[in-house]
Amino acid sequence: MKNFRLPNTFVLLFSLLALIALSTWLVPGGKYDTHLVNGKALIDPATFHYVASNPQGFVALMMAPIKGFVEAALIIGFVLIVGGAFAVLQKTEAIDSMIKSVAKAHTRSAAIRVMIIPVFVTLFSLGGATFGMSEEAIPFIIIFVPLALALGYDSIVGVSIPFIGSQVGFAAAFLNPFNVGIAQGIAGVPVFSGLQYRVIAWLIATSVTIAFLMWYAARIKRTPEKSPTFALDQEKRQNLKHDEFDNFTGMTTVHKLVLFLFATALIVMVFGVVKYEWFINEIAALFLVMAIVVGIVGKLGADEFVDAFLQGAKDLVTTALVIALARGTMILARDANIIDTMLHGLMPLVQSASPIVAAQKMFVIQSVINFFIHSGSGQAALTMPIMAPLADLVGVSRQTAILAFQFGEFTTPMIPTSGITVGVLALARIPWATWAKWMIPLQLMYLVLALLLLIPPCMINW
């Protein structure tokens, strides 16, 4: 067991692809009919019927990665452009300057040492809970991993602050239009109703996340060798140039102006997402504009700008390929016509004599479905037409059924089929197996938390 090594992310994802291809030969094909309601294609729960299956053989398995690349082209393009933009930002050395400033303040001030994780996790969680921050957290990995290392933590802390912060906010959202808004619209519930209890659930989930990360960060600061990424982080720490920290005198005016432009771009992004429903195209364009302006203000020459941008995009090619493989897993199941069959097979499992147990079963089923479909809006469109009337039959309010659907997203930070998860880990150079092992205690906390938070709504018929 001492020499046992889990496979790297690429081997793991391809093995998963092969497993899903095999399952397409065993699971019969099935479909639900759909109908348009307010321009949305919704499933009719009473129309499930078996159809000819379409088993995915060797050729389909080999084609899944390129199909995944095509279908995930938006997010892959986004990652490459944002990677290039952040490389330009880093070339100005404004980020390095900010990290050194925070690290020195962290050393001097006990208040900053205590508050840095709670403040940033809360901000990212708010982003997930309000405007549906998800892919938008990817660029922040480039900032928070070196910041965490400079503060004496590890890459896992650096990834967790933006990534888990935004994902826990997304799962326990109260104003997120991509899961709460769409699900409530499909279920016939007033959009963004039930705000009070959702805010309570968000506060509890975010507090649990902060407490766990603070405990873990303090443990790693005391004994760095206990970090699962200790060996991986040694090389990263060499690039931080610790000897420069002592000689650091503060940020220059150019550095401050560059960071101001970066902060302005983030504010514009939030405003655009909330007000004008911006998505990946608009956000990528915004970061491209930011890179150009930052390059000018940072006094980068044309060659310097282009070289930095291309290097940043090149560094994320691995991330792009991982995202394509992850998307391929869903394509195989969809092309084989087995997603609806699996959904139909899960539905009878919800029935229970107790509404509380029925709601908790809904959460477990949504967690399973989230393994295959981790788009908040896509999962809402697929499952809520079935879960909403099913909730009526088992004595669960539709509002509670929507909450169970949301909580299914708690598994996203761990599942290897999520393009966001594997993309973030590839960017931070953390093997998925290492991350998954670290995530188990936190994932168990989320499981217990979700089961407990589903009890009060059932008791008050929310």
C-alpha cells in the first residue's frame, strides 16, 4: 500500500469515459417528451417511454474528447483568454506587489491573520449566492494559490477560498438566477420567494466552510508537512522569491493603478451579469479589454504584451484538455439515450411515508444527477418538471423540493465530471485524487448539513 499511487486526472477521466461507454450497453434507452412553457423546453413527467438504445462503442469513446472540446468550447475559450489576460496582469508585477503587501500585513497584524479567510470566502460565497458565480472563480486561482503559499498555507487553501467559496454560495444560493430563479419558474413558485430561509441556509453553509478552512489553514501553518500538496508546493514556493519580501517597500503608483483597473473590471463583470445577464462571451471580452488597458498603463511594450498573453494561454492548455474530457462523459450518456432512463429509475426511490425523508431522498437523487449534469440551469430544466409534481404526491412543498435540488450542487467541488472542478485543479496543478481525499471530511459535513437543513421546511410546510 505504501507504493500505491492513484492515477492522474487524465487517466482517471478517461477511465470514467470507458466506464460510461460500457454502461451504455447495459442500460436501456429512454426518453421523456418535452413541451414549451414560456420559451423553455420542459419535461412532461407522465411521458417516459423506452426507446432504442444507442450503445457507445470504441469509436464513440475515442470521439468523446473532441466532442467534449467542441461542446465546451465557450468555457475553454474563456479559460484561455482569461489565462492570457491574467498573465499580462502578472507581467506588470502588480499582483506580486499586492501579495507581498498582504503577506507583510498578515505577519504584522493579528486581525488580518484572523479575518483574511472569512472575508474572502464570504465575498466569493456571496457571488455564488447572488449572481451565480461559478466559472468566474477560475481566474482567481492564479492569485490565491501564490497568496496562500506566501502566507504559509498550501495550494489547497489557495484553491478553496475562491472555488469552494463560490460553489458553497451557488449550492445554498438565495438570489441565483441560474438555479433558484429557473427552478422556481419551472415549479410554478414565485421567483426568489422563500428568501428568508435560504439566507439562513446560506449563512450556515458559508460559516461551516469558513470554520473548516480556518481550522485546516491553522493546522498547515503549524505543520506544513501535513499538507497533501506539501511536495508539490515546494517547487511553487521557490518561485515566490521570499528574499524579496524583506526588501519590499510598498506598491508603486503604477501597481495601484493596475489593481484599480482590475477591481473595476470585476465590478463591471458583476454589474453586467446581474443587470444584463452577461455570460462567458461578454466576460471573456471584458477581461480581454482589461488586459489591453492594463498593458498600456503597466507600460508593457507590444512584444511584451503578446508574449505574456500567449504564455498565459499556453499554460492553460492542460486545463482546456481536462475540461474537454470531463464534458465528454456527459456526451456519451446523452448520445446513448440513457440519462432519462437513469432519472426515471431514480424517481420511485423518492416515495416515503415521511415528508422529511422524502425531501432528503430528493437531495440524494439530485446529488447523483449532479454527477452527470452540473449545470444549475440544465439540471433544473431536466429534473424540476418531474420533482415538482412528485413533491406534491409525497407531501413535500415545491419550495422544499427546489432547496433539495440546490443542495445537490454541494457535490460539485469533488466530482471529476465537472469541468469547473477539474479545470480549477489543473490550473492549480493539484491531482484530482489528492483533492478528493482532502475533500471527504468537508463533503461529509455538507451531506449532514443538507439533510438537517431540509428538516425545518418540512416541519413548517414551507
